Amino acid sequence: MSLKIPRGFKFSAVEAAIKRPGRKDLALIYSDVDANASAVFTKNLIKAAPVKLSMKRITSQKARVIIVNSGNANACTGKKGIDDVVEIIKLLSKGLGIDERLIYPASTGVIGTPLPMERIKSTLPDLISGIGKATLEDVARAIMTTDTFPKYISTELKVGDEVGTISAVAKGAGMINPSMATMLCFIITDLSIDKSALSKALKEAVDLSFNRITIDGETSTNDMVMIMANSLAGNDTISLKSKSYRDFKKALNYVTEELAKMIVRDGEGATKVIKVIVRGAQNKKDAELAARAVANSLLVKTALYGNDANWGRIMSAIGASGARVIEEKVDIYFNHLQIVKKGMSAGNDSTANELLKSSKELNLIIDLASGKEEFSVLTCDISEDYVRINAEYRT
Amino acid sequence: MSLKIPRGFKFSAVEAAIKRPGRKDLALIYSDVDANASAVFTKNLIKAAPVKLSMKRITSQKARVIIVNSGNANACTGKKGIDDVVEIIKLLSKGLGIDERLIYPASTGVIGTPLPMERIKSTLPDLISGIGKATLEDVARAIMTTDTFPKYISTELKVGDEVGTISAVAKGAGMINPSMATMLCFIITDLSIDKSALSKALKEAVDLSFNRITIDGETSTNDMVMIMANSLAGNDTISLKSKSYRDFKKALNYVTEELAKMIVRDGEGATKVIKVIVRGAQNKKDAELAARAVANSLLVKTALYGNDANWGRIMSAIGASGARVIEEKVDIYFNHLQIVKKGMSAGNDSTANELLKSSKELNLIIDLASGKEEFSVLTCDISEDYVRINAEYRT
């Protein structure tokens, strides 16, 4: 799939050797003109310095530049953490001739270590002069931590006579949490869309994508999804009342859902992507409680890794989820194969084990048979590698 | 430590080859006379057949016999599961000449597979004739699943002029959950204590012990703690108003806390026992939320396993816990070594790493410095072996 870039967006990426040398780890997303902007941030009370700063800035709903680094989260770094990111932005502002209030910082990596300011500052001239020399793929690579592949996507959308592009990069891997905020994701578009429509569309897109994935049930201090819309496609500005708003939402949802899937596929040590679908719930809340409980259950995730259709652990997880569950009504399926019938074995365990062995992606469908509500969460299995990766993360 | 047995209690254990042959997996705890009884059960809505039955029986607060098997949970087995356990109890009742309402079943093992009734029924005569020929240690061994050592303890208590004994066995390993019920634990005593005092003391003891441990955040379908007090010590009956009630509670708490510690020490694949102590919270609820979040965080548990004092993950876990946390106030210690000072590094990471390397038990103290409330949870680290054990559990 070739990656399309919206008009007026340029990129830069340099090696600042933030955690260690050998890769580009500091990147810039740059719009030629002011863009409408919106963002969603982590709900963790402990927030990284760049998150604190970007949260203040976004009230203007205007942006020009995002500067993002991997290798260091700049979280739990106190006043120095804030001072450091303010200093970087001041230098960038001066070098770019752009109001510092239009520059948004983001970071990902180890918590609690101050940024290596000398190394970062010494690379800023290259970062600035490099604008337009890097690709969006380079940005996707620069923000990777334990990710094993870069995550990017683009789609096109016709609004009136104009064709606009929506492109995005994301990073994921560990610390991906249900029901809270997300990971890092930056979305850019040349479509013209007003601030309130942009803001509403982003919140809904995040809710349907990044807020419905889980790898380890952890919410990071640095999660952030941001969108910039710079209007250079020349379309009639999309508002909440436009017919095209629905098309925009659909396109944006496509972008965020695809990236969300990539993040789960790249879950630390994961071998399978599982869509947990709870249906037949009395209400949405019950469906969500049950789906998230299964998607986060260590016992379910290890069984899926072991290609063991151990549905008893699924029953146990929904029973302890807080959702109203009537044991004798529950049906469970792997894709179309029924493994639980009315709360008991459907007698297909060995077929289900074979299905697990041959599946990289799987629908795990739990029918509570008590109502009409549904909720789904994308999750992955957990292997010894998850433990290894996270035991050795800082070494 | 020599294991004392309360007067009038006898034991039996046989091999019924419930999951596989080669070990005793069916056991009996037998009191010569009727005992006052109380029990605490899993809060999972999906409950095993023996749990459903025992929950009904315990309203009488009287018991003579507990029959327990490992290798099969008899959960999610529908009407057949109930019929099976009722049939076993009827046969036992006939064989023993004891009212079936005084016989309590318990099971642990794989969910969703019917009990191998023929094998169990054919061993019942041996189980009955073997009463008095097995030890409490044999019972502790017969209820093990992935446990690596049997868990039992006893203590003595003088009430007036009489010395009574409290003894107990437990099984744990996986599916140990915070804040819910527990695992299997059977406590016996020859002390005379009335029903309401027994019941209150048990609930409090469970709350202070098994409800404050966590291995993988899962609540089993079969959790059950039961106590039998047969009065054969001849002491003045302990009531809620007795001076000796406090001594009884203390002795019971000792028994349950020691068993809880053994369970965490034997957490599947665990290499360390960590007591997470949150203090300085504004209220008890916040202290509990923060302590449980850290104790259940996969990222914290993998870092502890990797001997990495990655305190950023601890900060992140408390920040996302729902507790009120002011980043700039938080202090964190490993035993007496401060690793976080006012939300930032205390500069002791490498010393802390060394401390982790040399520690099998560790206090992880988190001071929120916002109030006076405290809560602690016992947890363990998580290793590749946890994943391996649980991926291969049914194979």
C-alpha cells in the first residue's frame, strides 16, 4: 500500500541517541500553514511533561508542528522535565520562525530519566534543516520503542470536488490499556474541517479504535492522539452539519481502526490477534465489562497462546467481570465453531485447539443470551516473550 | 514445624486418578462430632457445582465432613455437575452413617469436564475405610494443582484452662485474585466457639489474608475457605463477648496470614514475594486502589522479575489506579532504600537493582503523603514460567 501524504505536510527525523545510538529517534511533523487541531490524552493522573504542555496548548485548537521523541518519556522528571521541553520548543520556535504555542511536544520511552538535553539541542539544527527530507514512514520508525514494525496508513476522501488525504502514524507495543486513553498517534489531513467537527470526530474515532484494544491493561503516562487539518485540499469546510462530515468520520475511523489493529498485532510477544465480541448483553455496560475482562485475563491470554481452547477460563473471567451473567445461557464460539453451549462444553475442544493452532486472527464470540447489547475489544495472546521483553526493558 | 491436630479430627486420602494417575487426589476431613462451621465463597457469578451446594448447606452452620478433590473443578458442568456431587455425598452419607447435610464438597482443577464418576465412586469405600490412616499433610498434598509445595499450618491457643489447636490446609498457585474471595482453605479446630463468633472471625481473617494477596488478578469459580470447630477442647464456649474471642481471632489471623504468604510464595513461576504497602492516602479506598493496581500491574511484576527498579511503572500504575495521587508528593521505597523522592528519581536505581537481585522478599512502600490511611497487598513477580505453566495447563 503506497502511503499518500496530505498537501502541505513535511517531515524530518534525526538521530539524537536519546536512549542509545544507531537509529533516528527525534522527529518533526510540520504543516506549511496553521492547521485546526484536536487531541486526546492519557487519563493517567501521572502525566509526562510533554503531555502536560500539549494539554494546555490544545485549548487553542491550532497547531503547526509536532515534535516527538522515542527512548525517553520525560515523565516523573519534575520541574526540570517541563523546563526541558519548554526550552526545546523555544529553540524550535526561533529556528522555524513559528509561534511556540503552535508547537506540540510528545515523548515515549523510559520514565523517570531526564532528557539528554545536550544531545537533543545539538541535533535541533539538523532537525530543522531536514524538514521535507524525511518521509512519514521515517517518522513512524523514529517513534518506535519495542514495536517490531512501523505503523502508518493513509486514505483519500472526496469532499465536493476536492480530494483530500488523511494519513497517520502510531506506535504501540506495551502499556496499551482498555477504556482509558491510547498510545502515540499523529494524524494529518489537508481537508478543511472546523474545530468542533474535528474534535468530535477524533473523540469518536479514538473511542471506537484505540480505546477498544488491550495488550496488558496498562495506561501509560504519555498516551496521546493528535490530529492536524490544514485545509490545503481547498474543499468547502466540513462542519458538524455537512453531509461530508459522515464521510470524514468514516475515513478517520478507518485510519484509527487500522492503526489500532496494527498495534495489537504488534503486542509485545503476541502470536495472535483476538477480537473479543460480547453480544446478547442486557446493556452496553455489561457487554463492555465482560469483553474487557476476557480481553485482559492473563489466564485466557496464556491459554490462547498455548493453543488450548480452555473455555472454562473464559467463563470464569465473565463470571468475575461484574457483568450480569446467567451461567446456563452462555454460548461461546471461536469464529463459527461453538465451544460452549448453555454454559457447558459443546464437545468441540479438540477441533477448537486445531483452529487455534492454525489461526493468527480469531473472533472470540460470547453470547450472554440475555439482551441485545454488544461490545467488542481487540486483544492479543501473551507469551513468554512479553515477560522477557518487559523484564529486560531498561537493560 | 510439627503439625498439631485438633482433637476429634481425622483424615483420609486416596488416588481416584481424576486428572491422571500417580497421586492421591481425593481427600476427606472428618470430625468425630458435629462441628460449628462457617465458610466464605468465591464472588464469581459462575460457581462450581460443589460451591453451589456448600453455599446452601452452610446456612445451618453445622458440619461433620469435607470431601475435596483436585484435578477437576466440576464447574460449568450443568445439571450433571450438581447430580454428580449429590450422588457422591449420598454414597458417603450412607457409608459413614452421617446426615448428608453435614457433608461439604469442594473441588479444584480444570473447568468444564464432568467428574470421572466411575473412578471416584469405586474409590469411596477406600476413602471411608481409610479415615484416620492419612495425615493432614496428605490432605494438603491431595488438593494441590500447580502448587509446588503442600501448604499447612497449626497453632495452639489457651482458652481458660484448656489448650485448643487450630490447624489448616490450603492450595493456591494460580487464579488468585485480589478483593474477591480466595482459593481453597480448610481450617479445623477443637475449640468451642459459637456460630456467630466463628462466622465473624472467619470473615475478618479472610479479609486480612486471602483477600490481600494477588498472583494474576483472576477469581476462580471454586474459591472456598471453610472452618470447622468441634468443641472437643472442652473450653468455655467462645462468644463475641468473651475475652478469649480476641485471642481466637489473633490465632486464626495468624493461620490464614501464614497460609496466604505460602500461597504467594508459591505463585506460578514466581521468584519473589513483594508486600506492596501504600500509606499516606487520603482515605482507605485510595490506599487500596493504589496498592491493588501496583500489585496487579504486569509491567511492575515483570520489572521486579527482571531485577529492574523501574519505578516509573510504579508511578504509572498508581496514576492510573483511580486513587487520588499528587505526582509531586509521592515517595517510594524498596525496604529502607528510597527510590522515588517527591515524584522523581531518588538516584538510587542501581543500588535498588542490586537489592532486587538479592531479595526473595521485599517491602515496596509507596507514600502518597496526602493523608494517614494505609493498605497493603501481598503479591509476587511474574516470570516466563507463569506463561509456560498456564499455556500448557490442560496438556
